[in-house]
Amino acid sequence: MRSVWLWIAVAVCSLCSVASMVRRGSSDGFEKPRENKILDNELRASKVSMVPLTLIHGADSKGAVCLDGTLPGYHLDHGFGSGANSWLIHLEGGGWCNNQSSCVFRKTTRRGSSKIKLRYCDGASFSGDSQDEGSQTFYRGKRIWQAAMEEFMSVGMQKAEQALLSGCSAGGLASILHCDDFRERLPLSTKVKCLSDAGMFLDAVDVSGGRSLRNMYQGVVTVQNLQKDLSSACTNHLDPTSCFFPQNLVSDIKTPMFLLNSAYDSWQVRHSLAPSPADPRGVWEHCKSDISRCNSSQLQFLQEFRKQMVLALNSFSASPQNGLFINSCFTHCQSEIQDTWFTQDSPKLNGKRVAESVGDWYFDRTNNVKAIDCPY
């Protein structure tokens, strides 16, 4: 019998289908990935089937709704054979909303409503539990997470033999925030691990000397009332905004975790280090669109950012159960794209591509799966 991971992709208003993460056909739950580049449109159309959106009916009675009050939902692709009891839950990214106006706008898009085919609809990485009465905007990420987990348990996840919680970008942060809770919901006999792709957002100083991402996160924490739901191990000694940053959380996670990230994450360079408000003269415009066009002082600034990321990983890396793949590509999210996940010319560290490294770590094929690339 061929095996497959039961493939779901969660996000706060729907669970996305992640093409490159789950494949059919191997004995350990992963198909041997194709070596060729992306298939042409005609071939892809004949091979790919769409997975419909399933709404979580009754979730509204628990207050688990998207920003606009619609039901949350997910996409579920069932496994079969010996892989029928293996699960991959993937949390899609999509940024955050950090004030009333941005959240009110967001609820009119696919990132805030299940009226639109979407995957992520709370704007706070599945966190928060409040609402704004005036604009009728609902910040219910925590309840959506709980409703989704209860739904999955009822449709078979309680029998899972293997489970992996993954996520990209804001979903990568969500996989960090919810990793231990995910472990606690499953039987002790289930092999459970977590993967965060491009979720290692740093509390870094931007090119103007300010802290653009901290200012954004402070807004997210405030408008969505996250204070009471953040890790108490962190909030016991740090302020709530600091406890939304992964660098202050990852070392306290008890469940095995794999961090996949670029040391020069392109989203962070563009939106955290050199956002337009911090660069009014546009000095960084060329550099942040193409790292090869950075001048020497800009490269030095980016090298300092890399040093900060490597330093932030020291304690996390010390745990033998954790894994790392930190390369020097100028990119963001590498598990959802076949070109960076597993093709002939995909990025390699220690001779292994991302898919191989993650597989070695999850299935315990190799000890100490920790790789950090040399500086750009």
C-alpha cells in the first residue's frame, strides 16, 4: 500500500493546500520529490486537483469567526493506505493587521473573510480573543485555532500516528506560538513535531534607527488584545510585544521544532529593516529589491542583521531535538515552492536540500540536523 500524509493546510479562516510539502508514494510518508523544474501549465492542470473549502459549522456558536464574522474553514486532502493516519497541518502566511483601520480593510479581503476563498483570516497568527463593537470586527484567532483542532480531532486526527504542524511567514510564527498546544492535543503515542518556515522575525533596528516591526507588533498585540494569550514563560520577564517575537519564544518550546529561514529574509529586509517610512529618500530601493545591488555599507548592515539572527538561535540550536536550515538566499518562504524545496538546483547546505534536511530531522534519519550557511 502506498502511503501519504493526511494533508491539511490550516489558516485562520481556511486551511490551505500546500503543494510542495506533502506528496504521495513513499514508505515514510514523503514521496521522492520530482527532480524536474515546475511542470508546464497543461501538465500541471492534468495532475493537480483542487481541494474544496470546508467551513467549520457551529464554530460561530463558540465565537470562532473570521475578522468579518464569517465561519472559519479548511482544505482537507485525505491520506490512504499506511499513510492514512499521518497528518500535516500547514498554516498559511499573510502578514498581520495592527490597528483598527488595517483590520477593517483586511476583513474585506481574502485574508479576513470566508466569503472569499481564503486561508488566513484573523490577522494575528491565530492569536487574539476580542472584538471591536463599533466596526463589528472580530479578533478571534485563538478560538479559530481551537475550533479547527477540535474539528480535526473529530475527523480522524485523534488516531494520528505521525503529525507535523508547519507554517510559512505569519503562519510560521503561528506554528511557533501553537507548537506545544498542538502536541498536547494529540495522544502521547503520536510522533509530533513542528516546522516554522520564514517565521523567525527579529526585533531589529531599521535603517532609520527605529524599530518598524516592533511598532507593528505592538499594534497587533494591542488591537487584538493578545497580552493574556502569550507565553507566560515569556511575559513573566518581558513585555507583551517582545513575547510576540519568536526569538524570545523558540528556546522555551518543549516540542521538537525545525526552523527554516534565510539569514537575509527578503520580507524582513523590505518591511522591517528598510520599509519606505524609514527610508524616505529611497536609498535602499535598489538594494532591497536585489541584494546584489547593495553597496558596501548596506551589505554591512545586512551582515549585522544576520549576526543577530544567528545569535538568537544559539540557545534553540543547543537542543538535540531541534533542527535548523538557515541559508543565505535572499528569499522568504522556501517550503511552499518546489524550486526551493526540492529540485536539482535547489539551495543546499551540507549537501542536502531543504526537503532532505527536514525529512532527515522528522524521521530521525540523521542526528543533529543543524545547518547555517556562510555569510552572503
